Amino acid sequence: MKAMKTKSQKIQFYSVKDLKSLSQLACISSETRLAMQAVAKVLPFRANNYIVEELIDWKNIPDDPIFRLTFPQPEMLSSRDLNTMVQLLKDNAPEKLLRQTANEIRLRLNPHPAGQKQYNVPSFEGEPLQGVQHKYQQTVLIFPTAGQHCHAYCTFCFRWPQFVGLDDLKFATRESGHFQDYLREHKEVTDVLLTGGDPMTMKARQLALYIEPLLEGEFDHIQTIRIGTKSLSYWPYRYVTDEDADDLLRLFEKVVQQGKHLAIMAHYEHWRELDTQIAQKAIQRIRTTGGEIRTQAPVVRHINDRAHTWGKMWQMQVRLGCIPYYMFVERQTGAKDYFEIPLVKVWEIYRQAIQQVSGLGRTARGPVMSALPGKVKIEGISEIQGEKVFVLSFLQARNPQWCNRPFFASFDPEATWLGDLKPAFGESKFFYESELEEILTRKMV
């Protein structure tokens, strides 16, 4: 892998303490900056010099979508919780009290939606296998210990508990050996997804400890290695000028040369994240290894809740050789009241956006809710037997037999999640609910 001649950059992180001094924030009132600090004491905040210097349009704050994507917004907490935290900061409260109050607020923010801790962690040799999730038959998620941070944190991130210092809210593998033993026994697994945090914050040699063993013959049933990452957006220098960028790409090449499919699951919320020269160079370099880049994101209020934004983003992704994959619905966790959008509007955004792209861009599936029973797609809105309904189906499910079986929910213009919906036609339950209860009960035994 040949190195590219691009000016090297060293990453510089910004955290809550920098909200007082960051020069670009000078145009914001001291009152607003204090409120931002209060939010950042509860929900994680990390930005970096690339985001601050190359992505955010500082002439357009607070409305700039990248600013809202990466910097804490006062409205992300309820007025009551915000006022409580602001007052503690004004009173110079001891750090212990700040942390205790922040933890109380965090636990009210649904830190693990969709039963991630209770129902997705498998057992191995009679014990929960920490740092592993196995919700769908063919796919296992691995959370490497060294990859439990990101180059920056998204304000809406549903995995925010990973970053706030509560040990009980973390997923992380203690070592790689146990998850390999688990995979040896589960021949139905074809895909391993390394996630976090962001595995791309790891050094190439650390990442290799998780990937290279899966290239051995005993793991022939593993066909695809996926890596979930936001680094292509938040630190594309990772693939171009970081000191081990070439080592990383050689690791990618090795995966492909060993007959596996390498899929980089890249998170892009806005087309501006694709618009810098370094971002496009990073994409180009990954593609030369034989790996594919598939893109996904939720629809998030204040950031990308316009069809034009999605249409333009998908067009750019296809032009750059990426494959649009998922449009998600924002999950019910964290600052959901600030970011969530009614399902009917999300569906309208998808419908209008997909009309703006050619067939190559219509690989994007959506809108999709990654919910407790599975990935539920909103197929559309219809009227059946005189009743207006949402038409739904499973793309993935805890029971694969539920997939691609249409089911119907009564239309609700205010609903923002599957749990807000009621079965149509007077039914008391959706078709899967009784079996889901049995599955979850077995998981808890």
C-alpha cells in the first residue's frame, strides 16, 4: 500500500473544559456556553480539530448541522435537568455532587434501548459473554475494549452510555479469546461486526488481534468482517496520514486476500461530511484494498431532517463508490426529545429522498427502527378496510421467520417509535408479540 502525499495532521481533542476557551465559540453568549457545559456534564462531548477547523461552518451557528451533530445543545436536557446542572456549575459544586446528579439524570434517559444488556448478550460456558451481542442468527457484534471511544461523539448517539464513565453501562470484551471460542461453536454465524465506540480509534496492531484469527481455516463459516465506524467523517486522516494508516490498509487487504468480504459500515449524517478532499481520499484508499464501504445514519431533527439533504448525500456516496445501506429512525434514548421525528415525517423524508437518486442509490433501506423484536421497516402508509395504517415488516428479527411478513399498525401522526404504535383492525397484539415474550423469557433464565 503506497502512502499518499497529503499534509499530516495530529488529532487534537476538545472536551467539556474547552467549551470555556475555544475561540470559535466566542460569538456565543456566556450563558449559552454555561448551558452547553451543563449538558456536557451529563451526555458525552468530544470534538476534534478536523471537525472544528474543516467541517463546521462557524458563520452559521447554532444552526450549522455539523455543529448540532457534535456540540452539546442546551435543549438536549429537559429544562428542569438543565437548570439543576447549571445551578450546580454556578455554585462551583464539588465534582462528586456533579457526577452524582449527572448519573441520576442519565439513568432516566433509557441508557440501553432495545434490551441491549438484558437480551442481546449471549452466554458461554454458563456465563454472560461480556463485550459480545448476538441478536440476529447470522451476525455477532464484538465490542473491543480498546475501541470504546470515538474520534468525536455524536450528540444523538444511542451508545452514549459507553462514554460517560458508568461501568454498568459499558460493553467491552475483556480479551479476544472468549469471543473466538464462542464463534467456533456457532457455525450459523456468517458476519462479525466490530463496533464500539469506534474500532478505528485502535491502532492497526490492536485491531489485527481481533481480525487476523478470524482469517484462519477454523473460521471458514465467517464470510464477512464488518467494522462500524464514524472515522471516515470525523477523522479521515486515519486512513491517509496517521502513522499506521498504511498498516491498517494492509490489514484490510489481507482480509480480502484471504477470501473474506470486508465491509466498512460508515456513519454519515450529512453530505458535508463527504465534501472535504481528505474525506474523499480516505474513501479512495479503502476502496483500493478491495473492501466495500456501506453507509448508514438515522434521520435526526435539526441535522438531516430534509429529503434534499439525504438525496444529495446518497448521490455523493454513489459517486464516490460507497453503497447506501440504511436510513434509521432515531432511537428512544439520550436526548431523544430534542432529536426525534414523527414516523410519518421520517417516511416522507425517505420517500422523497429516494426519488432523487438512480437505482444505484436505492440500495438504502428505510426508514428502519432497530427495536426490541428486530429491525422494523416502515413500508408505507395505506388505507385498508377503511382504516389508515402504517404498513410494516421485519428486515431482521429475533425469529427469522418473522421477516418480510407485512403487518399493520393504526396510523398515529405523533408516533416516533414502534412502542408508540397499536395494532390495526382491533387486534390486541402484533403477530410476533406472544412469541417475543417467550423468547425474552428464555433469555432471562
